[in-house]
Amino acid sequence: MKLPLLIAAVATFATALSAATRSVPSQYSTIQAAVNAAANNDTISIANGTYTEQVNIPSGKTGLKLVGASQTGVKIRATTAAQTALTVNGNDTTISYLTVENTAGATAGPALAARVNSKRVEFYRCYINGWQDTLGLWDNSLSFFKFCEIRGSVDFIYSGGTAFFESTNIKQIRDTGGPATAPSTPQGVTYGFVFNSCTFNRSSNVANNSSTFMRPWRPYGQTVVINCSVDSHITAAGWSPWDGREATCRAAEYGTKTLAGAAVNLSTRSSWVVRLTAAQAATYSRANVLGGWTPPLL
């Protein structure tokens, strides 16, 4: 082995050995206390329970891993519209096997469960629950979601970040439905929200033909839906206009099917929605959207 490679390998091994596991609540009474005490690359192990707090991972903490005991048993909870249950400012953060929620309710207005402001943030086997504006993915952020469920009512995945959603349920819970996403992708950013092999489903109270994939929050907002399954709450138009911004937004779709597996006729989609070819759809791969980053949990 050449010397530079040997030095790099030793440094990586030393980092792995020095990373600690910090347990909540046996060592730290709150998740935030464990985050405050953590060094870069530490693991925060969270026992089952409801943690009513606002967890903030600061930009100076990188490589943190929040690992819950179970996807439904660990709940990080905010209770008002003014609160956000989890804010991620640190790069290379992994969140797995837990629920993040805001329980402010249907009439509270915007009420975030989670907000991501940083790069290379992965959510794996998580529930992210709220109503309006459940999940905020801010400009310049990069995130990945797999085997998750995101619940909300209107614009519940929003803002200008880049994100790839894979094998994830996007669940409408308001009886009158609404748009799932409200992207504000900047004009010069290639990728916004890309949903691949996901399911757009609904609670049993949600009306048929009541919901859409997107309405554009900003003129170049992008949502792309590829090989996804949809319930009957998604309208024939599939996408919602918003104050003329649909003229320049980037909405695209390919390979949509019903929950039963039948192909959806995309000829009924709004005229400003791009019907992708197979070759075009392939350019929205995980590797391309994430810029070559390989999330640690796949």
C-alpha cells in the first residue's frame, strides 16, 4: 500500500474507533443533551418513548447518527406551529428507525416536523408526520429518503433543496386533499424533488380526485415522479397550477401506475407537465440526483 493510502486508512480507522455511542435517556435525559455532548461521527441511540423537544443538530456537528429503537416507538415531537421537532444543520447526518412529528393539527397552518438545511442527510425507515409544511428541505440542502412515510395535508414537502425519495410512502391525510409538494427549486439547480418507486397513498377519509403531486411555490420549482404508484385521490390532471408559476416550473412524470399495478394514462395530465421518455427518466437516477454521494443505509 502506498504511504498516502496507508495514512488515509489509518485516519479512517482511528475515527471509527474514537466515535462514541450516547444513549437516551439512560445517559442523557433528552436527545438535545446527547447532541450537545456528541463529537463528530458519534451515534445517539434513542430508547422507545415520546421526546417532546426541539432537536437541533448544529452545523459544527458532522456525521452524527440518530438511531431509534423502533420506527413507531421513538417519537420526536413538536406541539405548536412555532416549533420544529428536528432541524438538521450538520452535514452527513443519518436519522433512522424513529418518528418525527408536529402535532399542532389541521388548522395550525405551517407547522414543521423536520427541516433540513445541510448536505448529505439521510432518513431511513422513518415516519415524518404533520399537516401543512411537514417537511422543509431548504435551498442548497441535499437529502435522501428510503423506506419512509411522510404524512401531511397541503404542500407538506416543500422548499428549494435537492432530494431523492426511494420506496417511500407520501400520504395525504386531509379529507379534502391537497398538493403533496411545493418546490421552490432555484433556476440554476438541476434537481429538485425526485420520487422514484414511491407510493402516493391516502388515509381512508380522503376524497377521490382531491389531490395532486405538486403546485410550484417558486417559478422554477421542480418535482419529478418516476415509476410511482398512486391511489385514486390523485386527480386526472395530476398537478396543480399556482399563480402562473406553472408556466416555468419543472414538472415531469414517467411510468405512473395504480396501486393495483395498471398503467395510468398520462395524456390527461396538465399541459405544462413533461411526459418523460424512458431515456429521459433514466437521467433522474439516484446517483445523478445525489451528485455521486452514496448514502450509508441503502
